[in-house]
Amino acid sequence: MPTVVIARVAAVLPCALAGAQEPLALGSGPHLLLDEHLIAEQSGLARVVTPPAKLPEPVVTGPEDKCFQPYLAVLRDPDSGRFRIWYGVPENAGQSHLGYMESDDGLRWERPHRVLADPSPIQFGVSILDEGQAWPETSTRYKYGYWWGGGLRVAGSPDGLTWKPLADDVVLPHNHDINSVFRDPLRGRYIALVSNYTEGPTWSGQRRVPMSSVSDDLLHWREPWFIFTPDERDEGETQFYCMDGVIARGELLVGLLKVLRDDLPADSDGPKAGIGYTVLAWSHDGEHWTRDREPFLDRGPAGAWDHAMAWGDEQLIVGDETFVYYGGYRQGHKIERFTERQIGLARLPRDRYVARRAGDARGYLRTPPLTLASERVAINAAVSGYLRVRLLDASGQPIPGFGWDDCAPIRGDSLAHEARWARPLAALGGQPVRLEFALRNADLYGFSVE
């Protein structure tokens, strides 16, 4: 799988850390190493983004399936296990309908597609969520967010096929025709991501920038706020084609941010019709977001169907994999929109967004103090050399029975290597501990406590 190195960290690990820290109480996980939230100290490690592996051809096409947008929703039916996809099919260049297909594997879709009846006129947007079988209002188990007439509108459905508006008008005004909604399971509320085309203090001219809001009922929303804007590190005419594909992984929300460079051509001798790619974004609180700078899902090579744009729009956990569905364009932003805007699929091992990588020299990573209500620690890592983990007390001192020599070496590639020591975790009696990893020729993605 291709990798992109973002940064190498060279820090010195002290024997003991000064100053008291309140321990972090960890749930079962997964606990991912996208940022430094779970890293107190590290040395000899590179932070590496691990892009998903793309299928070579689109799974939903423009010519046959009438896809003409990079917006979609994919859900898996909890009863049948079948995959369900909704995507935009055109009425004209500025109005769409919901196209719908089903699949047994998420790759091969049963054709021809259906065109569903609109809940009201739809300009763009295919943001659909399933509240689950236990949802008390069966007529609105499925929710749909889209843009028409000045902002976000929402509809409900018992089955994802027949839709009725949940409000007579826009529920969250915004002036650019991209939005998405999803449920934040960590805080039990809805989050909206909406686009505005506006001027701002850190960029020239009008650009597309995403905002967010939260709601308890999908109908009443807080005043939206900017979550990403261009800054001095962004080159050229950087814009953001909103964000979607948000899923909860442990204490994090992880999303797919679409980056647009409308000032660039896909090919040096081609039209200046824009290029686009996808970066990772994440949030610890559902309101403030951090974005990567390096592509997570990049454009395809010259001649590929996704050579101009590769915009991630949906993530779905499928067994030991994460499926990433994305919109791809061959030539540029506004070219041949009824034939060249198609949907692709890329896959990566579950939760392997970012690795902390050690090469031939040994690397170390130490967490802040943690409270582990657990009898087992499982480590997501690909190890061709070795990896060990020891436990320290809150001040950084080794705990007897949990040292380097007490840990069985971890080798091989697994989403859940079990860490084993000479003593059981129950012997800790709930005391705060630090995990310290030592690794060589290995990629460490995260860990879980179970």
C-alpha cells in the first residue's frame, strides 16, 4: 500500500516525566494515533499517512448509472447485510434526484438503478443516515439532508425509499449548495457540515469554506461556525468542497475533507478546470476540527477516470476493512459533468489512517497517564521487525512484572495483537499507567483496551 511521510519526530524520552497530569480514562477504543492526543513523548518515529488502495475502475458510472455528483451515501442493512447506495442523478445541471441501487458486496451493484421520488426539489446533496431498528418513530427511521432554496433541508423515511419533508422550509441557511448531516454517537446529537461561498480575512476573493452546527432534533440548529479556512500555508486558490464521510472511531470523529484547487489544470497542456483531493480531518469534541495537509486520497495518474478529482464522501466499516467511497473526475471541476463524474471505491485495513513508523533504528512512544478499565490491550500494528510495550506508573517509573523483558515480542501484521506480560492487567488494581512502545521496522496505528 502506498504511504506518504508527513513528519519525523526526534524527541528525547526522559526516565521520568515532571509534573502531575490527570489520567485520561479510556474506553474500549480503538484509540488512534492521528495526532498527539495520546502521545506524551516519542522519538525515532515518522508520522505516515497510509492512503487506501483504489479499485481501478468506478463502481458507479456516469454513462450507465447517471451519476453526476461527488455526493453519495452507503449504508449496510442490519438484517440482510446488503449494501445500499444513494447518489445524485440529474434533472439538469442545477437540479437532481436520488438514484438508488443495492449490492451484496459493496462493489458490484444491481442494475438498472431506481430514481426515487423527491421529498421536495433537490439541487444537490445525498446525505442519508439510518437511526437503527430501535428508533421509536418508524416513519422517520431514515433521515436525508440536502440543499435547495438557500440551505439545508431534511426529510424522513421508514425505508430509505419513500421520503417526506420534516420541515416546510430550510432548517439551516447557507449560501453554497453542499451540505451533509450525520449523528454523533459520542454526544447523542446531530452535526451538520455546510458550505459557504464567502470572503474572509486570511484569503483573497470569495472561496468555498465549510462551517458546522449541532442540533438535538435536526430541525433547530446552533449558529454555524467556521471549521476550516485557507491560511498562509495553503498554496494558490485553496478552497474546501465541504466534508463528509464522518465516522466515530473510539473518542475521535474522523472525516473526509475535500480540497479544491480551482486555479490548476489536471494536465499541464489541458484546460484550467480545477483539481481536487481528499485529506483526513478529525475532532475530539464534535465541534473543533483538525485537518491534515497531505493527501489521504489523491488523484489518479494521467488518463485515469479520477485524474482531476478524488473526493472522499463516505466511510463504511466492513469487517476488518474500511471502505472509502469517493467521487472522481477525469478532466476537471466543470467538464463533462454528466459522463465523467463517477463513484469509486478505495479500501484500507480498519483504522489504519496514520502510522507511527520506525525503520532500522529503534523508536519509542509513550502515552500520558491512562486509566485502563481492562484485562486486555490489543495493538494495531504491522511489524516486520519487533514491537514491545511496557507499563509505567504515572510518574514514568517501570512497574514490576510489566517491563520490556516481561512482554512477549510482537511480530507480524494484525489489527489486534494481544500484549502479554508476566503479570495480568488485573494486578494493577485500576492505578493510572503509561504505555510505552518500543519498535523497530514496524508501523504502529493505535491500540484498544478490552
